[in-house]
Amino acid sequence: MKKQLIAGLASLMMVVPTVGNVQAKSSSAKLMDQFVAAYRKGDYQKAKAASNKMVGMTEEPCAYKMSKAMKKAYKATVQKYIKRYGDNWGDATGDEKQTTRVDGYALSDVDGDGKAELFIVTMDLYARPSTEYNVYTFKKNKAVHIGKNLEMLDGYLHAYPGKKGVYFFAQDHSTLDLKKGIIKNGKFKWKDIQFPGPDGSKNWYKFLRKFTLKMYLNGHFKNGHVDLSLFK
């Protein structure tokens, strides 16, 4: 019974709008720039106009340009996390107390070299923040860990194709959280992008409750489990 309750709650938490998955174009980055500029100013109408022109769920071009060696290394890395945590509540140990799972992965060319970085998402039902990102890049035929156990609010990664960086946006428990992910000195880090505030203002409330940022990066979580087909 407990396991069924956990699974049911988890499925509610991770619902993503039903949108088609298309390859992001470099021109899409201009729309993200427009959104970020509007967000910094607290301009809801301009931010909404930019997002409305974006595609829904997307995949950056780098996801389709992985070498066989990269696919092998990244697949093995994702499988390592699945073996440890499972990809459904209780899967890893068979113990109903297991509350952490791998909640998918995403690919983004963060440093602009044309090659994909790998983001592995794990989620805990009870912890706050509940989501962690582990980030890998590919060097010398190996997946290299460049961002470890980065705690995040419950939000989504968003594509920034053709430019350096990746975006994260969350509207979680009365908190707005916009970050840009970059790689500096070989390490992945997040840079906070502040909303002009104040919290509780009319436009702040609109961003929190009424706004949807598109260009979600495909999380490769399908039919209740992580989908590894991209690595074939």
C-alpha cells in the first residue's frame, strides 16, 4: 500500500505537459535570451511572448551527434545510477522504504564544443530540495564527473542550442528559481538569475502561477522507466 502511495505521488509531481519532441534550432536560443531579459525586468508579457514562440519538449542537436564511444560511456553511467537507485519507487532494493529513484537524464552542449554533456536526475519523495543533478562530460573515451549531487528545486532543464550554457527553471513552493548552467575551469556550476522582486508582487505571482517556460529538454523517462534508446 505504501509503495502504491509513493508511486502515485511521484507520478503527480513529475507530470510534464504533453508536447512533441523536436530538434532545437540555434535560432531558438534568441527566444531564450528574450525570456531571460524579460525575467530580469519582471516583464511578464514579454516573457510569455517569447515562451509562446518556443517549441515544447526538445532535444539539442548534440544528442544526435554522439560517437559510439560516447554513447557507450554515457549509457553505462546512467545504468550505474539505475542499479543504485532504481528508476521506480522501491525498485533498487525491493524495500518499500526506498524513496529515491533515477528520474531520467538529459543532454545539452553546455560548453559549446558541439558535444553533449550528460545530466542525470535523481529524486527523493521526502527530501527538500528533492531533486539532484549529476553532470558528466566526455573526455578520453570516458564519462567525467564535473558536477556532483547538485541539489535543486523541482523544475526542468531548458535548451540553449548553439550557445554556451543550459537553463533551469522552477516554480516550486512559492519560490521562483532561474539558473544558467555553465562549465568553468572544468567544473559545472549554476549561476542564479534574480527576479527583480519583490516577492508577492503582481508580476511575480504571474510568473509563479501562470507562466510556462517551454523548450524542455527531453528527460528520457518513458512508461515509468528511464528510456535508454538514445544510446543505441
